Amino acid sequence: MTMRTLVRGGIVFSVDPDIGELPRGDVLIEDDRIVAVGESLSAQDAQILDATNRIVMPGLVDTHRHLWQSCLRQLAVDWTLGQYIDHMLLTLGPRFTPEDVYVGTLLGAIEAVDAGITTIMDWAHIMRSPDHADEAVRGLRESGVRAVFGYGNPLPPPAEWYRKDVIRVAERYFSSADDLITFALASNGPEFGPIEDTLVDLELARRLGVPASMHVGVGLLGHQRSVTELHRRGLLGPDLIYIHCNTCTDAEFGLIADTGGHVSISPRIEMQMGHGYPATGRLLDAGIQPSLSVDIVSGVGGSLFAEMRGTLEAERGRRNHDALARGATLPELTITARDVVRMATIEGARTLGLDHRIGSLTPGKQADLILLDIDLPNLSLVNNLPAAVVLADNHNVDTVFVAGRPVKVAGRIVSHDMRAVQRLAQGSRDRLLADWSGPGYRSSHVHHAHI
């Protein structure tokens, strides 16, 4: 039996150039698909969802987040990249059991959905055993989010079983590219391990026919000219997702653009941890449309609205600073609110190879959409629709659909018992931080939720 839902009377921000923006419009959903977007649609036997005082738009897409760290939120808020590697990856990472990975992944994915993120790439470089991988997949599947599961190795050298298990997980859980959860390889890349390991990773990803993602241009490590070396070996291609790219050269951006590669940026964490200044404008100048990501909720909050604002502020600051250094002022701002909304929606979908399925309110695409409540003080007047989206935040996310299924309704997660999830998260956090007194954590300051 076909399930039909008519989202009626909202401000429609379709991110589809053929549909545009409707001051008062409707979206018709049948099962998991969008079948119509327009004004005054009629639909017999459809359930009506009143979208009055709501912005209706595509779900947000986060193209790089380490969900396994979600129970350790806030710890890294004052850490440099070096401290993050020492404390999170080298000290706390080895403490993670498969159960901890499951809980962190589940909590982090639900957090993303609550914030209007309907698709996320889980960059899961915490695979310390095959059981860790199984539990990470279980957390994603139970969360209800759409995801790309990036199977990753914690640190080089890879364990003897690692690459064999990549194949096992790909074949066991990801036999169809049409599933809600799809597969990718999260490679340490040539800046966080020997380039020989990267070569093997890329050969494996291409044999499986899945994308590969890697961190490049990260602080001083970027001076290795990783992209240049991969190009010299003939390994660049449209199946690669490059993370950060702050200290890549303009010539390397040209190589990425020429080979159809994709870039995910995280300006807030990049500025905090010393990756280098966000490359947003240089990427755009090279013809590369970047996508956005939160990276780690252990270091910054999980809002992609905040990431949009951080992206705008950083790039505008750079351009204004350069103009002032020339004794000039800018006649206009050449990165706009609309630009970063696209980065957080359709460009994110394109980065993950999912733009044929999601990223805009286009008939035929899957019904991943969110409703933003503008009947709240921060958005009570909408005078500029893209700006209203950028200036929104998580508390404005009223309703969330993933593949036509409501997972948040009237401001509340309906797919999970959040008290039960919080109990699991608290237990995991307490185990992981037992007898640990690193920077950013004092057990005497910990707030235990009333659960």
C-alpha cells in the first residue's frame, strides 16, 4: 500500500534551479520518494502535514564526521591537532571496545538527525577488530540516518586482518548501492602513513568500486605535496574525496579539479587545530565546489548551520583582510549565504556520489527533507530565505524525514528512546575516561544527566 504525505503550505527552498523557491508551496511524498513540488497540490488519501511557518528544504549533508567520538564530546575544544592525535587517537582510541563504537556511532548519528542532517559520512577510523566494524555498522543502521560508512584503520601500520575485513564488511552489509547505508574506504592517506599503504587502499577501493576518502593538506603535513605525488603516480580520479586541503597548493587544486575529485572542508575545526586557513575561496577559484563537515563533536558542536556560518565568516574575513592589505575595500561579498546552503545540501550529496538521490527537493529523488520552525524569535521574520537557513540552528529543526520516514516530529526524536540512548552513552563515557585525567576533562566537573 502506497503511503502518501502532503507537506502543505511551507516556504519551499528546493535547491533545484528548475523549481526555485516558493513563498507558499507543497511537497508530495509517496513512500520514500518526492513525487511533486508546487503550489496548491492536491493528493487524495494523503496524510497532511501542515508546514505553516516552516521552511521546507532538503536535509543537510555532512561529508566527514568521526561519529565514534560522540560520547567524548567537548573534550578537544581547546586542543591543537598534536594534542588531538596524542590524546584522542593514541591514548583514548585504544580504549574503545566494539560496544563503545556502537554507542558513540548511534548517539552521534541521532545527534546529526536532530540537527537536520539526513545524510552523513561516518569517517570511522576506529576499526581495531572486525567486531568494531560490525558494531559501527549496527549503530548506523539503528540510528535511521542515511550514511556512507567509511571503513578506516586507526593508525599505520594496518593490522594483518584489516584489508581482508574491508572486503568482508563490504560484501556482508553493502551489496546494494541503493541502500540507505552505503560503503566507502576511509584511508589514512599519505600524510598520516606511508604512501605505500595509500596505494594499497586505493587499489582495494577501486576493486570494490567504492569511493575513497583521505585527509590531505593538513597543516605542516601538507608540505609533503601529497596530491602532487598521487598525481605523479596516476592515482587521482573522480572517486576520491579529499578532506581539509588547507595547505594544498593552487596547482594541486587544479589537479583535483581536472580529475573530477571532491573536497570536504571543516572551517571551524581547521582554524582551531592549526590545519591552515580554510581553503574555501581558493577551491572556488579553482572551480571546485566544496562540501561541509563538522569533523569532530569532541572539538566543535554538531551543527551544520554553525559550519555554514563559520565558512562564510572565515572566507569573508580572508577576502576583506586581503583587500585592506592592498589599501582597498570590497565592492561586494562574493561568497553568499546561498553558496554555503548549496555546500551543505546538493554539493554534499555530489561529494558523496548521491546527488542523483538526494540534495534537492526534486521529484524522483528520495524524500530526505527537513522543516525549520520560523515561529521562533530567531527566525520570526524571513526577509532573505538563504540567510534565514544559515542563521538558523538546531532548535529550529522541527521535522525530519529520511527516505520518506519521519524520524523527528514537532521538535522531538520519535525513532528512539533518548533516555535509553543517554544511559548507554553515559556508561560508555565513564568506562572510556576512567582514571584518565588529560586536558579538558575533570571527573569532578562532569554533569550526569537525570536519566
